[in-house]
Amino acid sequence: MPINSLFNLSGRTALITGGSKGLGKSMAQILAEAGANIVLTSRHEEQLKSTLSEINNSTGVQGEFIVGDLAQRTEAERIAQATLKMMGHVDILINNAGANIPAAIDEIKDSDWDRIIELNLNSCMVLTRALVPCMKERNWGRIIHISSIMGLGSKAARNAYSATKHGLIGLAKASSLDLGSYGITVNCIAPGPFLTDLPAGLLNSDQKKQFADRTALGRWGKPEELAGSALLLASDAGSYITGSTLVVDGGVMAQTLP
């Protein structure tokens, strides 16, 4: 197959959660550049409008957005059905929305634990469950969960976050076996230190330097440096990759000791 065809997403529709900024925005941009129509969702209407306008103007593809809070089960269902109503079908689902509320295991609040589990893990199941039937009908689909190297290792006070990110890896493995015969692949991307709003709001300068120093490249990743991995897994170029976790971490996990 010609290289241009391998990465061509013309006629495909993608739903990207947490798509208004950071990693979600970068992944939405590259899918649109490859020809996919996109639907973005997050809690932030003004950011969604701005991001969608920017992507539409630069690519010319059809784009829509839906405001919603995926930490609520009913909202995840509503977003899935609204996307299908607007676009007719979804071929690519990128479950990127997530949050982190650090707390030691003996200090976790039930409300914080429940919110992180619902947003980071349960919403991915709900959206996948709702959108898989239309993928089965078309005998083609791509589901990508954004996990983390915190799902492969961890650090103190990341209990809820690591539990959900590890859970996504298990979910992808199981779902890939359910869906492979329908031409649907299910994978995870496990980013390392990308300096998006989430870590920027949690870490001080010294902690940011410590993360950069742990990479083989000596720096944080840029959101656009994750986009190529998403395009690979979302396109025909990645058609024989399923049940896998692609680590994109600048070499953090290559070290056994800091």
C-alpha cells in the first residue's frame, strides 16, 4: 500500500476526548491533517471553540465540539449519542480526558477517588461500549486509550491515577480480543513527561527538572511529539497493532534507576 494511503483518514470520523488543549489538541490536529472529520469534547466551551476554529481553518475538514464532563456517567453516554447523531458514525475513538488528584493511600478521599476512576477509566469503557456497534457495522475501527508510564510504574501519592492508567492497559488487552475479528484495533499510548497543564499545575520547578533529568533526551516532551503515535494507531499503518501499549516517554522507562 502506498505510504500516503497508509496514513490517509479521508472519510473517517474521530472523537477525541479532552480535545481542547494539550495532547488532545495535538492528536486532533494531526488526524484532521490526515483527512479525518473530528469531534472534540471537554468541559471548556471557549477552549473548544478556539481549538476547533484553529483546526478547521488549517485543514478544512468538518469539525464539531460537545461540552461535557466525562466524570459523570450520564454525560459520557450523552456525548457518545450526540456524536453519532451529528456525524452518523465514529471510526476512531481517542480516550484522552483525564485528571490526577495526588494523595497517599491512607489519605485518599472517597470523592476524589471516585472522580478519578469515573473520568480516567469508566468513561473510556462507556464511550467504547457505545461506539463499538457502529464500528462493527463498518468492519473498521480504532480505539486508543491514553494511559501513562504511571500505569507501568508509579511514584508516591499517585494511587488513583496509576490504578486507572494501569486499568486502561488491561481494558485494551481484553477489548482487542473481543473486537479483532471485526477489524477493530484497541491500543494504549503511555506518555511520559509531556509538559501539559496537568503536570504544570502539580509540579514545582525542581520537580519539573527531576522529570526532565530522568529522560534519555534530557527534556520534557512537546504535545505535538505524541501526535505521530496517535496517527499510526488510528490509521491503516497500524492495522496489525492491537492489544498493545506504545510507550512515548523520551526514554524514562529505559532506566532501572534514576
